[in-house]
Amino acid sequence: MNKPTIEKKRTSLLVILIFCLLAVSPSQAKIGESPLELMARYGEPINPLTMMMGIGEWNTQQGTVIALIKNGSAQLIAYRGSLSEEITKELLARNLPNGQKWSEGKGPKNWLLSKNVEVLPGHKFFETADGSVWAIKSAESDALTIGTPEAFELLFNLQARFNKD
């Protein structure tokens, strides 16, 4: 009986690792995932201390993924990197709650305007029919942020506090 050689075992292991790396792409992270699911997908966050405080950040082949975690699950996920139109559509579809559809995001746009934030031409805004999830695609960078309205509010308030100092 032929025993697999070390070379064949290494090749098999390499094929499995490549498959796992291809399966772990930013398009797979989604709203509602737990910190354990995010770490299983991406590995250890860049700074484990911030993960304990509710913000996880990972570098991937496609760019950076940042998750705002509240009540044990990701409430907001920001994708930064090379986001083609196809990848953007994939990310939006992945984060769409069951039975919902994306529509023009009047809610997030009006919310930004109510905070006196300049809305640049070319920004795209999306929201679910029930308003439970918003998405903003940046005009000036390859960035897509998807989250609950509460998470957007929390992020805005955190940013405002840091900008005061």
C-alpha cells in the first residue's frame, strides 16, 4: 500500500490553506456576527485590546475590515480597500436581513445632514425597507460602511468626542 509522502501531505495542506484563505474574504463578514465568528473568519484582530472594548480591526488581502461590536455582535462593519462595484454589491447582499431589499437611503442621508455633515456628491446611500440597516458608499475612497442606525449614531458620537480633544 502506498503511503502518502511528506511532499504530497504538504501539497494537500497547501491546497486546503489556499481554499481557506480564498473563503475568508471581506465579503463574508456581516452585521450580527459575534466576536468569535469574526476572529474565526479573520484571525486575531490588529489590536486585541480594542476588540475587548468593542472595536475589531483586521487587515485582509482586499483591505481593512473594522467592526463595531455591541451587545455581543457586530452592529457596524466598515470595509476599506479595493472595492469594485461587484464586491460592493456582494457586501450589500451579504448584509441584507432576510425578507428585506435595499432602497435609496434617505434615512442615512438625512441623518448625516441633521448632524451638519457635508454630504459629498457621489456618495451612495442605502437602507432596508424597514430602516433597520443602513449603508454608505464613499465617493472619494473605496469604503463601504454598513450598520444599524444606532451603530452609526454611536460611531458619530465617538468621533465627535475624539475630535473635541
